[in-house]
Amino acid sequence: MIERIETGPRMSRIVKHSGTVYLCGQVGSGADVAEQTRDCLARVDALLAKAGSSREHILQAIVWLADMSDFDAMNEVWDAWVPEGHAPARACGEAKLANADLLVEVIVTAAVRD
């Protein structure tokens, strides 16, 4: 069974299937990549909780940066957020994001908590 949560005409913010949670891309607000990353990851936390999961259950994360020169600043926030021993498989690349003010977007796949 597929469960869609917070579904609109274009996308669902959360999709659950066979014990796996898929989140749509999350962005944050703020003046720099560190602020945007903190806000983005707080949104990931909220959606995971709504889906019955948590950051300890993240299987994979894809991080898009508007500029790879922000890699170290984003990683500083990311590394503080990921629980020790629970780092997911992760990819990070540079991409033109949907809005020129956006510096980072994170896409997460996680397992539902047991």
C-alpha cells in the first residue's frame, strides 16, 4: 500500500511504501548556507516525525548546493545534525535550484521506525 501525506496537485511532501519514507526536496530560509541548512534539516526532522521515522532511520540523503564553495559550511551543520553512528548513504552535487535565493536542498529516504 502507498500512503501519500500532504499531497497537492504537483507532489506529496511524504510518500510511505513498504516501511520506507520518501520526502520531497526540502529547502530552508536564511541569509547563508549554514542558516538555510539548519532550517532545511529542521523541516526534514518534522516531516520524518510525521511519517513515523527520525534522522536515526535515514537510509539515503541527496544534497544539492547552488555553489560547491558552500560544501564545508553545509557539512559543518550536517555533521552536527547527523547522530553519531547513523550517517546515511549520501551524495552531494551542485545544481541550479528552483529559486535564486536557495542555496541548499536535501532529499531524504528513510525507514519507518520499528
